Amino acid sequence: MHEWQLQDAKNRLSELVRLASEEGPQTVTVHGKRAAVLLSAAAYDRLTQATASFTDFLLSGPDWPDDLVHTINDRSRDTGRTVDL
């Protein structure tokens, strides 16, 4: 990642955009401190794309065999015993 001082970034904006597209993120500094990072549009899109929920991830897996589904659904519904405290 290349660092650019703000004044250089302003003066060479087209080069900054080209490098962000070809070489990756470019950092802009103000008074020696990181102030901004310029990304290519493709990199930005990858960072901001919607991600599936955990439930959707689990449901997107392979189907369970019918015998396993029946075993799970036929298990005892007993919630245990009552204990006097």
C-alpha cells in the first residue's frame, strides 16, 4: 500500500485512482497521519456486498438424509423431571 500526502494526492488524483485500481488500496495522509484510503470500485463492492445470515448459511448446506430427519423428529419430548429445591 502506497502512502500519499494530501497535497500530492490532490495534484495527482488520476494517478492515485489508476494505482488504486491496478495495485490496490492507496493511503492518503494529513500531517503524517492516515486520513483516508482510496479503493478501487471492485474492492469496495467486495467489502460492502451483503452477506448471508448464519441461518441462511446453515440452510444452504446439503440436504439431510430422511432417516436422520425422522430420528431427530421422533426423539423424546420429555423435558426432564421436576426437582423440589
